[in-house]
Amino acid sequence: MTAPNLRNRYLQDSIETASPAKLLMMLYDRLVLDLVQGEEAIRAKQIENAHEKLSHAQEIVMELQVSLDVEAWSGAPGLANLYTYLITELIGANIAKDAERVAVCRGFVEPLRDAWREAAATAVAH
């Protein structure tokens, strides 16, 4: 098996065996990475790369949105609204190639990622 195949197999196994909390962290980490790289690509005028990163970020937010149980806790409807906002902004940023709109989205996502990470760590500790 070649090195890229081994890597892909490892990544697939990691995803398939991850706990829900770990999977959520993986999604948020990748979302932040896509936003950072998309913003950088826009600033560097790398249009295709920016489109790829922002499109992937949109897909992640959509996955987060559809997997959100809005009945699970009182903050869920607000989070669902935030996901809708992020999708709209990322689509607009991608069309306009607007790095500032991407940065604003990242400003919402990074604290959320950190909060989910803290919640997951607290849950494991108890």
C-alpha cells in the first residue's frame, strides 16, 4: 500500500472510530483551517484555492447544521441561526472574494470551537 493510501486509510479509520465529541472537534478544527486558508488565498489572489477552501467550509457548516438537534438544549436554535448566517456569509464571501467577510465568520467560529473543546474536555473529566 502506498503512503497516500495508508494516510487516507488512517484518516478514514480515525473518523469512523471517533466519539461524537471528537468528531465535532475535528469538524470545527477543519472549518477553522479552511477559513484561514480561504482568507489567505483571497488575499493572495489565488481564486481557485479560495473557492475550494470556502466551498469546503460551507459544506462543514451545512453538516453541523443538519446534525444539530434543536430540541436538545435551549441554545440550539440560536446556534442553528448562526449556522444559517455563516453559510450565507461564506457564499457571499466566496462570490465576492471578500477576505473580510471570511475573517468575520472565523471570528464567530473560533470561539465556538474553543467552547466545544472545553465542553468536551469537561465531559471527559467527569
